[in-house]
Amino acid sequence: MRIMGQPIPGQLDEGIARAVLLLQQHDIETYESCEGGPGHSYPEPTIRFHGTREAGWRALAVCLAYALPILSLRRAWDILEGEPTGPHWEVTFRTKIPQP
């Protein structure tokens, strides 16, 4: 959700909310999400989450079980002040996720 183009902390973008809530209901610890597109932080709908090596596979299983339009699953390290930090997981989707 945004006001005057700025994100509101604690509010989910409508086009990613269903996927975030499904992952959280299955004990995936999400910490950042965006429905993607012009004016957003990501070009495509994206959810970032914490977890061990198996967490990404659990998230993938949830996405497949609910027929979400998954594009990719990534394990990533950000570079902050010249140092790799992480890893964290990212799942991206082909399209926004409609509400049921």
C-alpha cells in the first residue's frame, strides 16, 4: 500500500498480499515484499524471507500447492559496505497475485 507514491510500513501491496499471508501461515518468516511494477522497489512481484537452506524449498512447495504464478526462487547475499551479508531467500512471481 502507498500514499502519494510512498510505501506505508506494515501495509502489504494488494498485488502480493495473498502470497505473503500464505507463506506466513506456513511458518515462512517474510520481511519484505512488493507487488512490483513502475514506481515500486522491484520490477516483478517479490517476497524476501529469512530461513535456513530448507526454507526456500518449503516456500516453493507452498507456492506450488496454491498454484501461485512463481517465476523464480533465489538464495541471495546483499553487499553492504563492501561485505556480503546474508544469505536470504527471494521468491518472484510472473504476475501480481489476485485476491481470492
